[in-house]
Amino acid sequence: MTNTTWNTARPWRGIMVATALPLRDDLSVDYDAYAEHVRWLIANGCDGVVPNGSLGEYQTLTDEERARVVRTAVEAAGDGARVMPGVAAYGSAEARHWAEQAAEAGCGSVLLLPPNAYRAEESGVRAHYAEVARTGVPVVAYNNPIDTKVDLTPGMLARLHQDGSIVAVKEFTGDVRRAYEIAELAPELDLLIGADDVLLELALAGAVGWIAGYPNAFPDGCATLYHAAVAGDLGTALPLYKSLHGLLRWDSKTEFVQAIKLSMDIVGRPGGPTRPPRLPLTGETEAAVRAATEKAVADGHR
């Protein structure tokens, strides 16, 4: 059932699914399957979608594919405010271009990594976010120093928010202690859960949204978990979290794209292959993801 408590004034809140992108065997994008997937996610308790993130393999898409993915998501969601495209790019001008394209499509917000072509200094990071924020679309910062080598520390996030460049942060470091420092330094900045396997900890620390991976395969169970967690209902949330954690932790591993797509395939969703250089899972890794997915199914999650 579609969530009726979605925040239309701050559409980046709630469960925004970082959507996997269905590919055919020839590695072309299956836009019809993607549109159906977006509709299915929203019908099963998710608030919106985040196309063209890492899980959506945006780095491997052509400009035409990347733009069409956004348009497909907006049309399928039925309300552009429910769509938060990733607009990461090596150059600030290119990132702004993708934010402008998102604005033209009617999207409610965009997700932006810091500069990731080099280890940027703070002045460069602030200029990068300010450039994209000039489009007028609310910008959600994505803090992933594991991959970008640029750490959006609580202090820097507070300064970015004070600059008027960001409205929220997807916090992916896994360091749940940061939630409290962010709240102290920037109390009006929205904290969004950025890694599935710290969902409960960040929800209890005051997160108001979740940019999520595993709802691609189990939207209903993940939605129940999220709403219980943010409500502080540990009686409901903790057993669910323990039951799902063996699966959720794959969202933080190098193979997260292949893992989530494999889980989708197992439960009958349109996952499909990944584009190189990501290769299919094999051996112990594939077996572990299969086992965790089958356990979630056996436990009644859907």
C-alpha cells in the first residue's frame, strides 16, 4: 500500500529507494521494466526513488540513457517530487547540468557527491555544492569518503548548510556517532540513513529518511522496519532488523550492486546483469547472498 504520510514539503524524507536499473542480457536498459519497478516500489510502501545513483550504475550510462532514466522515473512515480536523481559528475558544470535536467523533469530534489576526481579541499567542496544549488533544486549531500576520498565531516556539513547549499545529508560512513554531532552543529539539516546496515542506529539517532538499497527486493518488510525504527518501536523494529541484517549488510560491501540485483532476481524482480567492470557474483560470495536472500524469504519478508 502506498504510504500516505509522505512529506510533500520535504520530499527527500521517508524511504527513497536507490533504484537498481534493470538491464537486458545484451546490457541495454530495459526502461519498461524500470518503470514497472518504480511503480511497484511506491505501491509497496516506499515514498520515492533515487535513479542514477551508484546502485543504478550511472557511471556506465551514456548521457542519453542517464537523462531517459530520470524521465522514466518521473513518469512512473506519477509525481516528480518523489524522484531524487543522482547528479554526481567529475566537473561542477556537468553536475549542474544534470541538476538542471532534473529540474526540467520536475524532480523534487537531487543527490550530490562531493568532487570525486581528486581529494578536494573544503573550499572546492563548498564551491561545487554552491554551483549545483544555484539551479534551485534542493540538494542532498552524499557523504561517502570510502569511495570519494572526500569526507563531509559534521563541521563541513554545517558550513554547507549555512551556505544554503544543502538541505540534507545521506550519511554513509557507518559511524553512527556522527549523527549527534551533526544535530548539534546543524540542527535544521535533515539526516538521511545512507547505509542499510546502520538503519536502526541512525533512526534512533534522529534520521528522518532512508536512501535505501534492499527495498529493491523487499519493500514491504523494509518499510515496516523503517517506520518502526523512526517511531522508536523497538519491540517491532529490533526483531525485524536482526532478521534482515544478514542481507542489509551487503548494501555496504563492494559487491552491493550485484548482490542487490541477485536478490531481486531470486524474489522475481527485474534485476538482471551489471555492466562491466562489475562482474557477476560467483563462488562463496554468490552463495552467501543467495542464502541471506532465501532466509529473508523463509522468514516471511517481501
